[in-house]
Amino acid sequence: MTSLATRIPALIDAIAEQGWVVLDDFLSPAAIDALRDEAASRLGAGQFHRAGVGRSEGHAVRDTVRGDSVRWLDAGAPSPAELPYWEAITQLQEALNRELFLGIREGEFHYAHYPVGSFYKRHIDRFRDDDARTVSVVLYLNQDWVVGNGGELRIWTNPDQPAHYVDISPQGGRLVLFLSERFWHEVLPAQQPRWSLTGWMRR
């Protein structure tokens, strides 16, 4: 597998030119398996909670909008399975700041589990009164995902053109980055349990 360092220049160019990028084999298959096992273990231990929409007083669980459950990572106490992820994300964050001057200072990330039939309707990641979220990050942890399993990430690449979108399959090891303020996106209904590590690099 080609090292992350050698692939970063092309990744930076894509973010600068189009605002989003897909990178396969972000971590080794063994690291992806370890993260999925970690997430499944935490789900089985009751450490996940249903994800909501909105913030503060407006935060609520809405089944018609999203159906996933999440478990936040603790950067101060990562599990052994999570260490390769944090190391790679830190390397990526430093490169984005160095080359694109994004001013990223921290990351917030969570495991996400979508049961069969669940989805997340079209939305944008930045709150109207808070511009801290700068780069949205999704790393897929699924094993042997095939066409027909659904669960694609749909990104509208031109907000003025509803037909301009890309559908990205949640293949294990695939990383998706996009600028949080620019791109509306949704998770299409999943026909198999769908796992990811999702979050934001923040100013």
C-alpha cells in the first residue's frame, strides 16, 4: 500500500481545485478490521446512542431525517485500534494547514452505525451560527461491500444544479474529505449494516 505521505500532494490539489476528494486504502485492511471490531464491541456494550439533528435546545432525534447511532472518540484516551487513525488524521491535518492555510486546530470524530434500512437525509455540516467545522471526514469500515448494498454518500457538487452529484460507495478503507461549508450531502438507505468513522476537522 502506498504511504499516505506520497499521496498527500494529490489530495491537497483535489481539495484546492474541487473542494472534495476520495482516497482509497487510507489505512491498512488490518487497521480497518480492528476499527470495525472496536466499534462493534462498543455497540454491543451499549456505548452508542441515537444521533440527533440540530444543537442545544433544538437538538432532537428525528427518525425521518437520520437513523444512525454514534459513539464519540476520546482523543485523550484512544484505544490501540484507534491509534493508527489518529496518527494518519494528524498527518493529514498538518498538511492541510501547511498547504491550504485552513487554521485547523482540532478534530471531533465518532463511530457511526447505520442499521439496515437507515439513512441520513440531505444536509450540510456547518451550523448557521458556528463556522468551526472546516473539513468533513468520513472513513468507511465496511467489509466486502457490494453494489446493491446501498448506503452511498451522495454529494451535490454544484448547489445550483440539483442533478450534479456523485454517489460514493462506502467501501472499507475509503476516506472521503470535503469542505464542510460548501457541500450538501446525504447517506442513501443501507441494505446491510453500515459502519464508518465520521467527523470534522475544526478551526
